[in-house]
Amino acid sequence: MTLTEKVLARSAGRTLLQAGDNVWTSVDILLTHDVCGPGTIGVFKREFGENARVWDRKKIVITPDHYIFTCDSKCNRNVDILRDFAKEQDLPYFYDVIDAKPGERWVFDPAKGNKISQYGSRYAGVCHSAVAEKGHTRPGEVMIGTDSHTCSAGAFNMFSTGVGNTDAGFVMGTGKILLKVPQTIYWNLEGMLRPGVMAKDIILHIIGELSVDGATYMALQFGGDGASALTMEDRMTIANMAIEAGGKNGIFEFDDTTRRFVDERCKLNGTKSDYTPVERDKDEKFFSSYSVDVNKLEPTVACHPNPGMRKLARELRTEKLDRAYLGSCTGGKTSDFYAAAEILRGREVKIPTFAVPATPEVEGDMKTLTIGGKTLWQIFEDAGVLMSANPGCAACLGGPIDTFGRMNQAGTCISTTNRNFPGRMGAKEARIFLASPATVAASAVAGSVADPRDYLQ
Ligand code: SF4
């Protein structure tokens, strides 16, 4: 069996299964957020009753993260709905925006500006980064989330996928989900990335090979010495975008890098620390199998209007830009900002450039990690980047009109985010180009798409 088949077989209590089988699977973690959480709760209450209890209070993780730092009252209300539900159900893993006093409601104050943090001590930021940081990603387990990029957690040797509110409401009541076992496409990653080339370039290359629907309802399994050499943050970037090729999930092998990250995070947060990874079988059967020599990859860009429109950054040097954006679960992690800071150090951006840390922990790292005696935060500010001290999804998904960095009108933006269909970051006339943090930083300095290798220092 493949890694995906092995996780699902164990979860379904089967010794053997194969692609195409339909199995009732036991869910280890149900993840939801402010956009889909209220709808999921609505389905749960409608189907199971107003006084129903969730199937397992310790297996539900709720992370408000999408439309948070906005004056939109309906968005603010969504956070309050989550808080009320978490209180009603006594959920230990609700990462509230504020340290709410009894009866207190969430209200964003725009008068404070973007550099004043408005979140409380438990706020965790973007869900896919938050579940890893907070110790909810355990090898060999099944995570279901009301977010298409839930596949991100496949970096941790999990089966992890996104579903709609109806399925999630059912999981909330029963802990079960009926899944068709996906076929697997295997990607053997060989060699090491060269300077200026990042994990984002690997996945943009792969999506360019597959197109946006070439892996529809399939698992992408990543292995090889190139995969082993990647950090957990790199693996998350790659697994995160499996969905952009239509994939059901992405999955990596378990190794010491995984073990160290997971053990440290579970210990730090006091979450369940026992788990059983899945390992590769000799007789695993793939739908297809490919090799990528990552040493040969170059900085890569997905052009408007979809993540499969692959070109090399150096082929796009005449493409003028109006904006650059650094953030999201794909490109808003500490290592992402570190790579961008290495390019921005001692330089100024030519176009409006926005940076939003994915989580409070990333924000903290940016304010403490240094390059050449300056913090990453200071390097960004000195370069003229507009910073937000309120981590979250921000403009990755467009959001309400007052969202930091949102494309409110036509224009071309280069972004570290993961999706660029029309309207994704706001105005449907806006053109979005997806690239690595290094490429986005270099392009911000150049004012047009740039190859970061020309800016390495
Ligand atoms: S950062 Fe973007 S892709 Fe990630 S969870 Fe938020 S909206 Fe989705």
C-alpha cells in the first residue's frame, strides 16, 4: 500500500485497502476556522440537535484566522459564534482572537493602525501553520479540515484533506467520514536546492507539470533524498499546494526531521504526544511516478490566472508589477521571511509591498531573529515594506474591503500565497503571480518580476 492507503487502512480498521475503495474513516483531528466554523456548527446543531455534544472535545481545533482584523461586523460576529460554541462544548483547543472577559465580543479597532497587535495570548494565526506550531499534527493520523489547504499537514506523514461544512458537521457529531481512497502519484525529489531556489519553486514546478486538475482526487506522495533534505516548513509549503493540482492530499515520509518537530511541539503545548507513523511498503502501487532533480530547478512563477501557468522568473523580467505581498500559510512562515530578508537587506522596494506573518510566533521570530545585526522586522521596515503586526490570512483570500494588503482594484501583484484564480486576492480584475518569498522580495526591489539569484548577497 502507499502511505495514504496505509493511513486510511489503519483509520478504517482494515488490514488492506486499495485506491477506489470507499471506507468509513475515524478522524483524529477536525480543524475549522471563522469562515466555515459557524456553518459547520449550524449543520452539527441542525442534524444532531441543539443540545448535542461533539464526538470528542479534544479532537476539535478551532482557529479564527481568515477575516479577523476587519471592521466588518459579520466577520467579527463569526469569531463570537466560535467562542460561544467553544464555551458551550468546553473545547480546549479554541485559539480565540482575544482574551475575552465574560460576555466580551470581538471588535477590531482600525484607529490603532497595523503595527499595534490587537490579539490576545491564545491567538494562533493561520490555521495550517497554527496546527503544526500548537502540536496537533501527528504522523499516521487523519486530519479533516474545512479548508482546502488542510492538505498542508501531509508534511507530517498524515492523511489530511479539506471538506465542506456538511461533511465537517457530520464529523463533529460522529468522528467519522466516508472517503474514497485516492490513487497516488509519486514524486521522487532528487538532490539539493541551489541558493535562491526554494520549496515553493519545487511545488510550482510540479503543478506546472500536472496543471491545475492533473491530480484531481489523487494523493501526491513525496520522497527521495531531496525530500529528506527539506525542513518541515519546506515540506509544509509543498504539501499545502497539492490541492492546486487538484490533489486530495499530499504526504511525506516520516523521518528524524518530522520526529524532532512533532515531539518538540507536542511537549511544548501539552498535546497528545504518542503516534505511529506509516512507512513505505515495497509493493506500493502508484498511478504514476516522476522524478525531479531539484538541483536543476530555477526560481519559478505561476502566472495569472491559475497556479498551473508556470514560467521561470527570468522569462518574466519585462512583467511590470504594482504590488508585492508576503504572507499566508504557504509563504508567511519564519523561514519564508528569513529568505526574503536576505534579499531585502540594505535595499528598498520600488512598489507597495505588504508583509503579514502567518502566526504570532512568526511575528515574534521576525522581531528577534537577526541578519547582520538587524532584526528581520527592521530589515523589512528599512526596505519600505508595509508590515502588519496582526498575523492571519489577510489578503490571501481577499477578504472584506478593509483587509490589509487586499487588491481593491485592477493591478498586478506578485505574491507568496498559493492560489491566483481571478478575484482570489480581492478585485477580480487584479492579476496575481505566485512565487517564492525570495522571488517576491527580489521583484519588489526591481518593480518587475525578478530572478532572486541576481540579488543574493
Ligand atoms: S493563508 Fe490563505 S490559503 Fe492559507 S488558510 Fe488562510 S486564506 Fe487559506
